[in-house]
Amino acid sequence: MNPYGLELSSVAWEAIMPAAIVGLGALVVLVTSLLAPQRAPRLPAALSLLFVVVAAVMLMPLWGVGNAFCFGDALAMDQLGAYLQIVVLAATVLTIFISIGQLPAEGIAFKEYYALILLSTCGMMLLVSGNDLLVIFLGVELAAIPTYVLAGMARGKLVSNEAALKYFLLGAFATGFLLYGIAFVYGGTGTTTLSHIAPLVARGVVKPPFVLAGIGLIVVGLGFKAALAPFHFWAPDVYQGAPTPVTAFIATGPKAALYAPLIRIFLVAFWDMHDDWSTMLWVLAVLTMSLGNVVAIAQRDIKRMLAYSSIAHAGYILVGIVARSELGIRAIAFYLVVYVLAKLGAFATVIAVSRNGRAVDIEDYGGLGFKRPLLGIATALFMISLAGIPPAAGFLGKFYLFGAAVDAGFVGLAVIGVLNSVVSVYYYLRIVVIMYMREPKEAPAPARAGLEWVNAALAVTAIATLWLGVYPSFVIANAARALPQLFLFGG
């Protein structure tokens, strides 16, 4: 037992098993893809889904296990990790669904695509359970490196190659900041284990200059990965240039996973330094949500618009960390589910509207509501959810986040968040107006093979988005349990 009554374990294979299964799946899928005949192009996708489902089943014993550490306290076995691993796996399943029919249209070979998706998922699963800064670093890189390759998989398109190169170079640059930050924290505390840092900070035996420098550098490194302003410059170009299923994956799974280390770092390790870091995160939240929403208004390419939208949502989620409360963490946990569903659904509509991987302009949605009614309804639902309009789930997500800020005394931050949501209504509802009040520029794209999988993803995300807006209690109840260990130490 550690000083806070949490169970410690040197080895707990059940904690690492779900991520290990996904990693093993990546190797199996890669070998199978190389050996499988060309007439079985969907075999890698089927195997990928199988391994993800098995990993999800292996997560079930960890649900309700309580709070514990394992592998020398490097990994946490808690509800926050289990909850976000389920979110990541759900994002992976939906990404695979929208990939099956779109890869040929994007000109992508099947052989390594699904293996890279699984490798990145494995990194995210380690990331959300990391209790040590070095494990967090390994998780960040294992999640990010495959996405550098995935972004450039449409090798015949210059814009895809440019996106991959920019993503890789800026990602490597951000990695340097993250490593320097970890080094400074180690210099100021003598450890990289977050649960060990917390009592040192509480007793005041750390070296503040080193620790504050380390916190700042870590924020830069993780801020790049989460597309927080002003570290967001890669996002619009990468979102636009990468194949659409890859863009959907980058915009959802990794973004959801990155908030686990932010929660553990600020609301566990450095809880007692709240006065030192809260202003910095307050400014980042305001800058991120404001820049994302304002610049999104001017975008014509739908993927660039959704990129700036994702930046704005990163700012909203940061509000929950600034609140530094149990309510804030619960709000983040619920909002991440809402965000992943609506954002994946929005990118699925881009695939459904596009013609053989061609770029989609906002005007391409003209007349969609009448030409393809079900697709139009689903698109409208995703847009109003992202805008935070009832009855879609996005309204409750923002309500809980801004409510947590008000409850913690950050009324000004909540007001700025609400005003930004009002701004976002313009560019989200513009899509809805175009669908129902504009004539199409050309005849709707004909149905093609594989769209049935995209339609399945659309159905799941649309129904879940509406269901959580009307009946959110199931997810809220589980989100309420997603608290990291040692969090109550700060309370």
C-alpha cells in the first residue's frame, strides 16, 4: 500500500493485456495482409475488428476494479483508464467501418493500413493508463508515429504527401519539447512517476523553477498532439490532406486519449500547484476555442472546417481541467464520448458525399437533404451536436463542462465558452441551410461498393448522438466513476 491507501502491484498482466492484444493484432494483421490473396481485401479489416472486440472483452474485468498501480507504479489500473480505453476502441471500430469502402476510392493499398491503425490504438491504450511520464511519452509516440504514415498513404496525391511530411516534422519537433519537459520535472522532483510526485509537491520539497519549466514544456508537447492553439498549425493541412478515414481517426481517438495524461499530470501530480498552472491553461482554453471557431467561419473545404472545429472543441475540453474538480473530470469523460460520436459521424458524411476521394466543398452538400434524406438528417444531427444545440448530445456535453467551470468559480471562462458556442452555430448550421435551401451543383454521387459500411457507421453514430442527448444517464453514470487515483487526495 502507498501513503494514500492505494493498492500496489509489481506485475498485473490484466492491466496490460488489452493493449497487448491490440498490439499482437497489428502484427497478425500485417502478416496476414502480406500473405492473403488479393481477392480477400477485407480480411485485414475483419481480423482488426476481431482483435479490437477481444481487447474490449478483456477490459471488462478491469471495470470496477478500483484504484491500483502496477509494473512499478508505471501503469494505473483505474476507471479513468478503463473508460477511455473503451472510448478509444469504439473510435477504432468506427474508423475501420468507414475505411472498408473508402480505401479503394482514396487509392490506398490494404496491406499495412489496418496494422498501423491497430498499432496507434495500442499506443493510445497505454497512454490513457500511464502513471509515469516515460510511459506517457512512449504511449504518445506509439500512437503518433503510425498516424504520420497513415496521413501519407494516398501516395499518388501530393497533398497527402505534404500532410504526412508536415505532420512528421512538427510532431518530431513537439516530441523534443515533451522530452525536455520530462527531464525538467525529473530534475525538480527526482522522479517521473506521477503518483510519487503528488506527495512531494504537497510537502513542498520540489524545486519550483525546474518543475514550472517542465510543466510548460510538457504543455507544449502535449498541446501539439491535442491541437491546442497556438500549437495547432499542423491540424488544418493534415486533416485536409490525409485520407478521410485517417482524418477521422486522428481527430477522435488520439485526441480523446491525450486528455488522460493531462488530467493525471495537472489533477494528480501537480494538484497543489494549481495557482501556478491554472492561468496558463485558462489562456490556452480561451485562445484555442476562440481561434478555432473564428477561423472555421471562413473555410470552404469541409475537412478544413472540421479541423478548426476540432481545435475549438479541444479548448472546450480544457475547461474541465481548469475547473479542477470531480465535476470537471466527469464532464470531460462524458464530452469525449459525445465528441467522438459526432466527429466520426461528420467525417463519415464527408465520405458519403465525396466522389472517389475528391475534396469536398461545403457547396457539395447542396440539396443533400432532399436527394438523400437519411444522410441529410444524420448530417444535420451531427452539426447541431457539435454546435451544442438540443436535443443532440453535444448540448449536454457543453452544459456539463461550462457548469463545472461555473461551479469552480471560473464564470468568465464559462461565459467565453458559451459565446464561442454561439459563434460556432453559424458555420455548423450553414451546412444544414445548404442541404435544405440550395440546389446541388451536380447530380448526387452514385452509390458505390463499400458504402454500406459507411452507412452502418452513420447509423450507429447518429442514433447514439440522439440517444445520449435524450437519455444520457447510462454514460453519465459511468463517466462519474472515471476518476484517477489520488484525485481525492487533492480534494
